[in-house]
Amino acid sequence: MRVVFAGTPEVAVPSLDAVADSAHELVGVVTRPDAPAGRGRRLVESPVAQRAVELGVPVLKPGHPREPEFQAALRDLAPDCCPVVAYGALVPRSALDIPPLGWVNLHFSCLPAWRGAAPVQHALWAGEQVTGATTFRLVEAMDAGPTFGVMTERVRPRDTAGDLLARLAEGGAGLLVATLDGLADGSIEAREQPTDGVSLAPKLTVADAEVDWDEPALAVDRRVRACTPAPGAWTTLAGERVKLGPVDPTDLTSVAPGEIMAGKREVVVGTATTAVRLGDVQAVGKRPMPAADWARGVRLGEGARFERVERSGDR
């Protein structure tokens, strides 16, 4: 079967490699245009584009898949199917109809749960113990197409979004190829998603990632892990923003919400329930460092506490 792969970030690369190594003929790759990155803000190809070049596969980088020039180029490649992983743009009906077997998307949740851009982050934040990945036929409605297959993955107690997504990317690559195999030999059929159990997973913003020390320790822990590595959990100290790595809940109950207690080897911060132990801390313009090292550098005074930025609607 002739396939054109669509994807953009690093999480899509395992699937691209799996498709390239499969029995199917990879005739092209679609990805987002080069984007500015780094301090110099120079244009950089997406991870999928870079890997496609290494594989010697033609790369298409439309500004938007609605562009007639892109759709003409896709027709010239004559794909039977277009596997998709985290492409990053809505595909219009005119493009969806080009491959006879459609576009098959790998989504990192057990649909219909967590439709949207950040399913792994929302699953962690909600405290789910099991999540997974689903292949489905792409339609114009967000993540609502009929499904082909699903895999499940246990959420580990200390998983960050990055940890969990990396495992799902590897496991999901095999699911995607198995779906393509089934479409090629006619052994798989799509099933409509159930109408109940739908939940939404919009992209997390920087504002979402601000720690609220008036929440219980469990909620603080989940927020930080869900926002690691992106957009990155943060708080403020004396008006300066501080980024936080994953924290560990403790049994300590004598610390007020936001209050910082620094010892020689550890730093704990109070929440609405028990304190949490800080992991890595990153001050503005600095590298991440163990919390105890950070505390020695900033010379915390008695009564030091993390604050929360007051925004409209907070009161």
C-alpha cells in the first residue's frame, strides 16, 4: 500500500520509523513549515522533516493543507492512505478525500476520552491510572472519527507527561502499522465512537501551569507532572518566576500553603494538606538545579513563601 505520513514533533518520529520499516511503501511525508527556534530564532525543520530527509523521502510543508498546490502534490503522490501522528493542522474535507482509504490518525488516549491537543497531560492531571492510544479515521470534527484499534498503558505513580507520552509514542507506532496492515488486507473495520464518555483535552497554557499552593498536595503533584516538560510548572518568589520540576508529597502537616522550609538536603513547601518536597528548581536565566542548591543560592529568609499571580476572576 502506498502511504504518505503526516506528523510534526518528536513524538511522531517513532511512528514514521515504524511505517518506513513496514511492508507499505512510504512515498512522502507531510509536516508543518520550518519554525524559528533557539536564541537566534533561526528557521529549523520539524523533527519529522529532519527524519524524512535522513530516510530519503520527499517532504511537503504546506502553510495549510487547504492550499491547492499542496493538494495537487498529494494527488501526484497517489497515496492509498495517509497515517497521521500529531500533524498540528486541521485537514479539510478536500484533502481527506484524496487517499481512497482516508487518513488514519494515532491519538494518545482511549477515545472518546480526552479529545484534543493535550490528552496525556489531561489524563495525568485527572489522576487516571490507565490511558492508551487509539487509531481512527480522520474526519473534520476533532478526534471524532470511527476507531480501528486501541492499546492501553498503565500510568506509573511518578510519570510526567513526557515520560508517559514517550511510552505511548513507541507502543502506538506498532498499533498504527497494525492498522495499516488491516486496511491493506481488508481484515479491519472502523467502528463509530460511543456518544458517552467524551472528554476534552485542550492545550495547556502557561497560566494553567502556575502552581496553586492552596490546593491539596495531590493536586499540586498532578499539576506539576502534567505540565512537565511543557509548558513547565512555575510559581513566583518575591515577584520573580521560578520553574519547578516534579515534586514529592510528604506527610508533613506543619507548613502553611506556599511557605518554604529549606534544609541542608531538601526543600519542602506547604499546600492545603501536606507539604511537598521540591525536585529541580530553575530561576530566571539559570539552569535547573536541585532545590537545596537553589535555596542556598537565593538565601531564603525566615517566612519566605511562594506567591500566586493574581488574575481577573481569581476572587
